[in-house]
Amino acid sequence: MKALLADRAERLLHFLWSGWAGLAALALLAAAWQAGHERWGDFILPDPLATVQAVWVLAWSAEAQDLLWLTTKRALAGFALSALAGTAIGIIAGYAPAVMRLVRPLLTVILGVPPIAWIVLTMMWFGTSSTTVAVTILIAALPVVFVAAAEGIASRDRGLGDMAEVFGYGTLGRFWFIDLRQAAAPLFPALALALGTAFKVAVMAEMLANAGGIGGALARARAMLDVPQALAWVMLAVATLVVVEYGLVRPMQAEVERWRRAAQPWGIKR
């Protein structure tokens, strides 16, 4: 038990320490933002500090928290649907090349339709409701997850499965411990991309359908030409996305891919 806790603590510290690179990137972005503000003025790019102050005020507003939670709930619902359906269908297609050949043209058609067109169609089908947002996210994000899961299974090392069979692993054990772990390499980046797509499409759908949430708040800020308020809402949406990604997707990836870090020269040696 102590060894397990020490292992988890070590991986958590390693994950937190790796955040310095992300902070450096944010610092560069802030510097570019400040330079743009000094070059073009408040109307194009407001003062970063003023925008941060607007974000702080919104973060403590009960109304803003309700809108943020509404958008987050819709985005997570669509992401969960696309992640589960895309992974399941992708795994089936990875084991069955005929299914892959059958589905690929359909994915091309789906990807060829812009998300805003799907928003218009789902508005006519479901009205201005949360179902419109969830279905649009499902259509926009599912192909990415499907392709990653299918390619991950199709490109697996079959020799590892044969070796596991020699050591007494059944079909379920080979799938869980061998095939799925190999498919995780392309799958988790696709899930991160699908999560970002979910938030972007959710805000876009809310703005176009006037369905409340962050999209509705952005529409009001646009109508009043309130650039700092609009940027504050954008920053809140991005911050929520980062919290969800690094609080949900990345820890799952680290848990599934422990063997990769253990195989590194500075990894865990037991």
C-alpha cells in the first residue's frame, strides 16, 4: 500500500513539475497580448489586467456561475456521448477492417459539413434546447474519436497478444491489458481534441440558437460592443476547459499509460 501511494505521489509531482512549460507558454501569450494592446488600443485588444479584473468579477457572480455551469454541463454531455460512442464503434472497426472501409466514407461526409450547418439543422430538429448542443457536439467530435480508436486497435502489435495468450490471458484480458493500452496512445490526444471541440461547439451553438450559457453572454457582449466582457467570457470558457482536461482526461491517460513512464530510463524500476 505504501509503495502504491509513493508511486502515485511521485507521478503527481512529476505532472505538476511539467506544468512549468505550460506557464511559460501562457507568459508568452500574455506578453504578445500586452504588445497588441499597446499597438492597437483598447477597442481591438483591451488591457490584459482589465480583462483579468473582468474575469474575477464574473467568477464571483452567481449569474455568471450559472451560465458557466450550463455551458459546461452541455459540453460534457456531448463529449461523453462522442467519447463513448466513438471509442466503442472505433474499437469494433479496428478489429473488423470491413467495418472500417464501410464507415470511412460516412465520416468523410460528416466531416465535410461545417459545424455551424449542423447547428442550424439540429435547431430545426430539436429547437433551442440542450439537446441541440449535445447532438451537434456528438456529430462534430465523434469522427475524431472513432478514427483514433480504430487506428489504435488496427495498428496494435499482435505479437504481444500472442505472448499474453501463452501466459494464460483470455480474450478479455488480452483486450484490457494489451490491445486497449496500445490504442490509448492515439486515443487520449483525440479525446483531448474532442473535449476542446465540445466546448467550442457548445458556445457556438448557444450563441447562434440563443440558448443561454456562455454563448448567450457573448452575444450580449457583442451587441453592446463590450470587448473586455467578451474576452472575459472567452477566458472563463478556456479556463473551464483546462480544468476539465487536466482534471479528467490527463489523469486517466497517466493512469492507463503508467507502463510508458516505467519503461523510460528515469522511470520506475522494480
